[in-house]
Amino acid sequence: MEGTSRTLLVVDGAYVLASCARYRKKLDMGKLVRELGNVVGGEFYERWFINSIPDNPSSQQTSFYNMLRQAGGPHFRVKLMPLKRHTSHCYKCNSNNELKVQKGVDVSIATLMLKHAFMDLCDEIVLVAGDGDFQDAVSIIKDERRKRLTMVGFSDGSLSLDLQQVANKVIFLDKMWSQIELVGESPANMYRQPVPVSTPTPTPTPTPTPTPTPSPAPSPLPSPQPLPASTVHNPKKSNNTTPNNPTKSKWVCSACTFENHASSPRCTLCSTLKPTTTPTPT
């Protein structure tokens, strides 16, 4: 232990790296340890950084974790869990997709805190994490073992309210960027996970609409020729009592407005009875 300090620092690496990527910031881990120590009023007797790592880490990732272990630097005890392969089946396209997911990190963090609390190795735990799954573990540590709990996270909603309500103190790192942000390239460098960049969808080139060819103007209709006077029908002089309008030989259904033959007792379309009264001819 460093001096008489009884404060344990535990960092969920995936939470810190993902949060820094969202804010597009780089975090100086040495400054982070120093500033958190100032807030809690002392040094940390142990500092843990727990994360998962791929089978073939990049040289940048390896350098970052080596930097965390340096005694002259942040001086973390680093624990890295292998990524687990997870296969999911897509029923829409009937194919299997293999993903590598983090597994065992949360359990490792909870076990570590419970161990230090029940062995009475600490009086206070500073947890840098946001997952609400830690609620049961930190509640036991605080209520059963009477240890102080300081939660450290970000104010963008990633720090669970379940953890905030249990904590004795809550610290938001995005409120203190000026003290902990990495400036330039210092030994306490922060590995920055790549931020997914959305590829803009190319705008489709509009298909030119063909210009319609104007149709030739129609030929003018011939002017109507007047009929001979002998063929013009004058109703006033006609002695024929039978109307020449063919619609008088039909009747209109009052239900569906279908024109039926005069001899049809029912509507041919909807079977409605023919009206018993016929309109008086005009």
C-alpha cells in the first residue's frame, strides 16, 4: 500500500474509452489519477484498469496498456479479458454472423470491489464506470460493509441513475476536461478508439425526363350546314302524341340510379321494385 491511504480506484476501461470517443477527446491517465486523488483527499493504495482485448491487439493498444503499468506513470494494475466470440443468426437472410463481444469484465470488477470491502482493505472505493449492473455490488459494499462510494462518469446519460443514487459522491469527468485532457503527446497517452464514421449516401443522379413531342394541331371541323326547312321538326306543329325522347321508355332506380327498361318490374342491378307511380310527362 502507498502510505496510509485506504482508497481503491477501479476503472472500467471500455466505459472510459467509449466515452472519450463520443466526446472526441483524449484523456491523460496520469492527470486523471492526480485529479481524482485531489477530490477524494489522498493517494490510492491500488489502481485497477480492467478491460477486454482482441486476440491480436494493435501496437498502439499494446503501448497504451504498457504505459498504464509504468511505475513512473499512472501505475495501474491492468487486467485484460479476452473477447468472446458470439454467433447470431439472421432469420431474414438466413445467415450466421460472428461477433466478438466483451465478456467477464463486469464480473471481474464487482468481484474485485467486494473482495477489498469484505477483507477490510479499504475505506472508500472510487469507481469509474456507468453500467447499472454494478448496483447490487456497490449497494452491498456501502450498506453492509459501510464503505464510502464515489462514482465517476460522464454527464451525457451514460452514468446509470441507479449508481448515482447509491454513491456518496458523483464526479463528472466532462466537467473537468481542462484538468484531465491530453495536450500533445505525453507519456500518459490515451488510446483512442476509432469513432465510427457514417459514409454519406451518394445522391442519385436524376434521370432526365424526355420532352414530349407536341402533337399536330387537329384540323378544324367543318362548319355545320343548315338543314332544309322541310326536315326541321317543329314540336308545336307535330300532331304525334308519342314523345321522341328514348329515355321516356326507361325508368331510373331510386336506389342505385340505374336506368332500367320500362318493362322491367325490378331494377336489373339491385332488384329494387319499380316505382308504382310514373312521372307525368312534361
